[in-house]
Amino acid sequence: MIANLLRLIADVYALVLIARVVVSWLPVDPDSTAIRYLYQITEPVLAPIRRVLPVLGGFDFSPLVALLLLEWIKILVVG
């Protein structure tokens, strides 16, 4: 039961991270409430990764690293 809940939370957060990546490619209003909320819930995870992993060739790989870490944690914790 708890394992399924943790898996669901991890999967939803992965979708939120993917949404942030897609939104970064689109010409959207950064002052939009939805966009601000999306950045508020993903930035606490992405900012520390960005401090360790610099932008390479103009690409920000922090969402990819976050997704990989999330999957790794999901495998370790949930099984």
C-alpha cells in the first residue's frame, strides 16, 4: 500500500518534471500562475543539481539527472 503510494508520487513528480521541460521549449508567459507553480515545485530539486552539474553546450541536463535520480530512488525504496 505505502509502496504503491510512493511509486505514484514519484511518477506524478516525474510527469511534472517533464512538463517543466516541455514548457521551457514553448513561448509561454512566465508570469502565468500555472507556470509559476510548475517552477516552484520543481526548482527545489533542480537548483541543487544545477549547482553541481553546469550547463553544457547551452543545455540544462538537470531535469534528466533529476529523473534518473528519481527512478533510482524509486527502485531502491519501493523495489
